Amino acid sequence: MTRTARMVAAYRGWASERWPELAVDPYARALGGDDGEAEAHGYLDAHPHMPLYMALRTSVLDDEVRDAIARGTRQIVILGAGYDTRAARLAASEVRFFEVDLPDTQAEKRARAAALPGYPADAARYVPCDFEKDDFLDRLAAEGFDIARPAVVLWEGVVYYLTEAAVRATLRRVASGTHPATRILFDLVGKRFVDGDLKDPRDLEARERVARMGEPLRFGTNDILPILVAEGFRFVDVRSFDEIALRYTGTYDRARTMRFQLLAAASVAPPAQPGWR
């Protein structure tokens, strides 16, 4: 998902400049590069509120990581990390960040990061993983991840590109193979958006544009709770990005194209922190 990863990096950079009170990522635009900027500008016609959406998504997940660290969590896992920079931005004493991704995507991210002045190359433990062939938890354990200790697992910007079977398998592996208080957070989209059952031409264009990037949407649901329960989770919180926007910005605008986006958090046992703000 390299093309969308570069696009997301560009949006995080834009969000940082426009809403620094929500998200600050000083590395994002440089990591995305000119190609990421071009992808972001192209997608903006279909999804004009994408920079705010990215600011909110970044802010919520950053807050989760900070709060977890403050309460003693010492392991942060980023599945499908792309050009994530949390290991550099949110580093803390004795906290390990693990970035898990396809070898080619990871190699490109590392090369771009190495060219950035001040970017800490050793901030994360890079875990190359072919999700079609490798067990990501085994790969993590081989790099020092302790399955007996709680963790936060971020699965950002990935789920909707996978099949339902792949989503379920990943969730099941986290629920069954990590500490019960481990908390996984991921964003998802509604079923109508994935199926193309849409009235707004901008929604259709947003859906079709990612398909033209070679990354078609495959999974969407209007109710993730049954899936999470079936795969072993018992503590679940799901919020729409309209709700998150209201909480973080104090505003609600029906015209914002965030109506299909959701954020879910789940754990098997009560999480170490009380939940997002």
C-alpha cells in the first residue's frame, strides 16, 4: 500500500500545519514526498475533508499511545505501519515501538527517513512481515515483543483493504496471542462505501480513486461488534469520526464527508487505560 501510505503522509503533514493543536508530525510531508503530495491533491477533490479526518485520526491514536505509556504500557505495535512516525514523535524511556509491514514498503520508508535531518533511525524496531505468509505475532516475538505483557496495537488505514477473512484472522491472533489487556485500535468504513451503494458522486469518486491506485476497498461493515466478539474481544468501543470531530473540535458539520468512517478499540480484558478521551 505504498501509494496510499505516501498520500496519508502528505495529509498528516497538511493537518499538522493547519491544526497543530490536534496533530503535529514534522516528518510527514518529507516522507510523503512529491509523489505523496500529488496523490493527496488528486484525492482532495473527492474527499475535501480528508486533512481534518487525518488530523483527528492521528490525534486520537496519538492520545491513546500517550495515555497508555503514562499508565505503564511499554510496548506499542503498529501493524501495516507505512510511513508512521510515532516511534520518533512519541518516544519515551523504556518504551519499545514495533513497526510491522511488508519488506518493500518498510525498506522505502527507512530509506526516506534516513534522509531526514534529525529523524531517529533506531526509534522503532522494524519487523518485516509478509502478512500472506508470515505470522506477524511470531515475527514480533522474534524481535523482542513480549506476549506476556500488555501492549497497544495500532492498525491504522489498513482494514478496509483486506478481506473479511484476513481481518478476522488478525483480530483473532491479537485476542488469543497477546496479553488480555492489550488494546487494538483500528479505523474502518461502512459497508455501503465499500459496496459502492452511494448517492454522492464525491463518495463514489473517493472509492474509485483508491481502486485506481491499485488498492481497492474490500471490507466494510456497519457493525463491527459481532466480529470482534466472535474473535474473542469483550471490551469494545466504536465511534464515528463525526463524534470524534465534535469531541476534539467542538463542531459538527453534516456536510463533512466523514459519514462512513469509524474508529474501533477492543481488548479481551479491561484495558489499562479507561479509553479514548
